[in-house]
Amino acid sequence: MIVYHDLFAEQGYPPLKDRVEPAFQHLKEAGYLDRPGVEVLTPGPAPLELLGRVHTPHHLADVESSGFWETAVLSTGGVVEASVKLIRGEADNAFCFVGAAGHHASREGYWGFCFINDVGVAAMHLLDEGLAGRLAVIDIDPHFGDGTRDILGPEKRVLHINFHSNYGSRGVGMGATNIDVPLPFDAEDDLFIEHAEACLDRALDFEPDLLYVIFGYDSHVGDYGAFRFSVDAYRRFALAVRERFPGGVCCVLSGGSGVKAGKAAIGEVVDILSG
Ligand SMILES: [Zn+2]
């Protein structure tokens, strides 16, 4: 399942919005959207009540005045809808486009192109409604997912694996269900895949009902984040995910500004997960 809304490209946060439409067109042109079982979901806004379970009223008021409320709420709505469908077995995997990212949005603060914590809202919805008993989140965006750690860190039913480029622990919500994987600033494909495979094995041991992948490709060589990955790293990562989690993966787009790299990286992931 592909989650996509035209508004992400029109009103999304610059520079993230520039990659959205070209990458979606690429999926179309490559024929991935015509594959059996692949549907495109146009999301509605996430219900306010769900946002209020994760974020404070003060935070939501701030987001409302940011000018990115609509795109943030639609982005989150897409992740929530995809999560429920995946849990119900109505789809095997999902790739969610977004107009603004989520992993730097904490209960009461946001920065770095993020406004509402899409995965945090969706995960807590599944747990609160009894739709899932355990969840795993693997965040491969090279920036530390501080907002997700703030929201899901204390939740023992969620395993949060967090790749980042800052050495040393931030000391936020550390514990058995929070794993930080610092890699050197100039890390390349092989080092990443070695750690990613080990982390995915740990995620499998946790026996989650659903695996979230926070998919930032700002780790691509030349993009604005740390690391020096080639597009092949994302393909290898997707293969490692599919091998361990043949069904029940919800990929959510995060950082990455390159249009060409975005087409290639997102294309590889969708190709593997829908193949
Ligand atoms: Zn990032």
C-alpha cells in the first residue's frame, strides 16, 4: 500500500516537499503501483483526539499557527490509517509519503521539519485500542529521533531502535526497549547494513505485531544528513527487512531532500516490499 496525498507536494515543508511528487511519479512509471495487492490510499486527517493523546494542547496550538497544520495532520492520518489496515491484515506492507516528517516532534516541542509525531500517534493508537500488543520502530534517519524517544521511550511495549550520527548516549529514556546505534559521520553502506541486520534480528526477537521503519534518506551521500550511503544501501536494507518481516511493515518517509536520490531510494524500497 502506498499512502499519498497531493497536498504533501503542494503544501509540505520545504525542502522535503520537492521530492514527493517526482518519487510518486517514479513509482507509477516503474509499474510498481500496478502490481497485485498494491493500492494507493489517499488519507484523511488524523483525528484530533488521537493527536491529543500524544501531544499537549500547547504543542498542537503551536503547530496550528505554524502554517503546516494541514500537511502535518494529513501525514499523520496516513500513517494511522495504514497502521490499522496492516494490523487488520488488509495489506502486507505500506510506504507512507508525508509532507512533513515526525521524529523530532516530541510531546511538547518540534524542530527539524517535524510537527506531529506520525509514528508516535499511530503506535499509541494501536496499543491504546488493543489492536497491537507490541510494536517495533527502527529509525534509520541519520538524525537522532528525539521526539519519538520522548513519546515512545517510556513505553515498554515498543522497541525503539534509533540510528544516528552523534556519538554517545543522549540519555533519554534509555533501557531495554530503547537501542541507540551511533555510526560515524562518514559511515558507508557495509557498516550500516551490518548494524541494521543485527538490529532487525533484535526487532524480530521482540515479536512485534508491526514494524515501523522511519525512512530518512538524508543519509545519502551528498544529502544534508550524516553518512555517505549509496542507493544500494536502501535496497539492501529493504531486503533485510523483507527477509525477517515478510508482512507487517509500515515505512514512513522522514528526512531527505535530493529529488533524484529520493526517486531511486523510495523506488528501491517499494520495489522490494511490493515484489
Ligand atoms: Zn534526518
